[in-house]
Amino acid sequence: MSDQPDDAVRDLASRVFDLARDGDAASLAEYVDAGVPVNLTNEKGDTLLMLAAYHGHVDAVTALIARGADVDRLNDRGQAPVAGAVFKGEDAVVRALVAAGADPHAGHPTAVDTARMFEREDLLAILTAP
């Protein structure tokens, strides 16, 4: 028996990653509820949450968080979902991740460093609030 996933599994994973990128929160939630791991990663270590966050889909982000997604899981480049959301200027996603307990100092560059780099004082205030 091979350790490699078969074509059907690869196709399903590809479809689920596309749902995260496209922000289809309802379908994404259905797949996770049906057994797709909420912290599934692609070949770059990006989780479903990372892809949804990076592409600015707050509804998908909140659906994944509600299902137990790890808000601080770093990808293979050491990037955190909240830093990706700051980089893309996705204010609502940043707020949702911080509300769910995301660490603004996780990864490299951190979300705090990214907010400073892009002079996003508004996001920096959210990231550093007590």
C-alpha cells in the first residue's frame, strides 16, 4: 500500500483549498463538518484558515475558527494567518483572528511588524490592545 494519496483524495483536497481561497464559507463548513481536517495543509503548509485569511474572507475565517482551526498555525515559510491578513489589509479578518486569540507576535514577520512596516496604525492598535 502506498503512502501517497490517491487521485480522489487529491481532488477533494484541491477543491477544499479552492473553497477557502474563494471564501465559500458554507461549503467549507460542510466539508469540515463531514470530516475534512480543519487544519488541513497544502504543499506549502498553508492551512484552510491561512488561505481564507489571506484572501480576505471573514465569513470563511469565522466558520473555520468556530470548528477549531488553529489561529496560530504557521505555514512552511513561518507565516501566521494574522500576519497574512495584515499584509493584505484585511481589517475584518484581522479583527476576527485577534478576537479568536491569534498571537500578533507569532511567525516572521509578525503581524505587529507587518502593521508597522505598512504604517497601519489602526491595525497596530488592534494587535497591541490589552
